[in-house]
Amino acid sequence: GERTGRRADAINSPCGHRRHCLQCAIAWRWQHGEKCAACGYPSEIEPVVTAMTCEICFDEAVASELIAVGPCGHQICAACAVAYFRSGLGSVAEEVKPQGLRCPMFSAGCEGFL
């Protein structure tokens, strides 16, 4: 295949290979079937997430600038993470529990701790 200079933003699942941009991956599969271009095993393509919304401020952020805050996996932007940790440290007696600092999404029902 001819290289277009586009970033490989499609991932094959379950093998995890990335070879093409999403548009080229779809075209390749149309010609060759539902298999990975790298290993030939049956797979599905999924777009690689390049932007997401912060779950605190709802601003769109580049995925690499979001932080997964704890085992629950909620993702927030770096600015909100810094503000949340500063707030928690500023009122330790109220915010920090024996298990740690609560996930910033506790008001939405998350029971995770950081």
C-alpha cells in the first residue's frame, strides 16, 4: 500500500495492530476482508481515540492530555486534576478518607478512591 502520511488511527481488535488511518483501513478491508492487514487474523477495526471530553469541565481535550484518576478509570483534563488535588489537599479533614481521596466523580455515583 501507498503511504499517505496520515497517522495510523485505526486499531485492529483483538490483535492490537495499527497500520493504516481509519479511511485506508476501511478501504483495505473492503478489498481483502475482515482481517488484520498485519497478521491476517480475523479482527474488527476501531478508531483510535484522539480527543475526549473532560468529565469535570466538559472541555474537549487531546486524549494524551487527559489523566485517568484511579482504578475506576474516570478521565479528566490536567487542569481539572491539579485543581481537584489542590482542593483535596486544602481541606484534608473533609475530603481525604482512610481509603484516600475520593474520585472526582463521586457526586455522580463513583465509589472509587485515588
